[in-house]
Amino acid sequence: MRCLNNSEVPGYTAKRADIASNEYSERVASAVMDAVDKMPVAYRELVNEYGYVDVYRAWKRGLTPAQIKQRAVNGTFQLS
């Protein structure tokens, strides 16, 4: 049986780029910052509180900034 992802392969450890490296900057940091910059201002402000991934997913699902804040519990919020 084929594993669906590498995390299911015994002994597999994903390659990690050092946060201070150019590789991390090019592949991760720049891409995330570019995506955040393209979000409406009200959502960009929420990224600092709740994180990029959760806010981006909520924005794409049509939640308003007020709805995101209403769902917030202990610094995070539930999409469902």
C-alpha cells in the first residue's frame, strides 16, 4: 500500500530550512507576506492576532472580520 504522505513513512523527517536562510525567505516568508499584503486591510490586521493560515481560510470562506472575532477563543477561532 502506498503512503498518502511522507509523514506516514516510518523514520521520515521533512527537510527544514533554517529561518535565517535565503531558502526559507524565498520559499516561505516572501510567499506568505505577499499573500497577506493582498488581503483586505481588516483581515490583515487580524493576521497578527490569529495567524495567517486561519485568517486566510476564514476570509476565503466568506467570514467577516467581526465573525472571526466573535469565534475567537483563547487567541484562536473555530471555522466550523
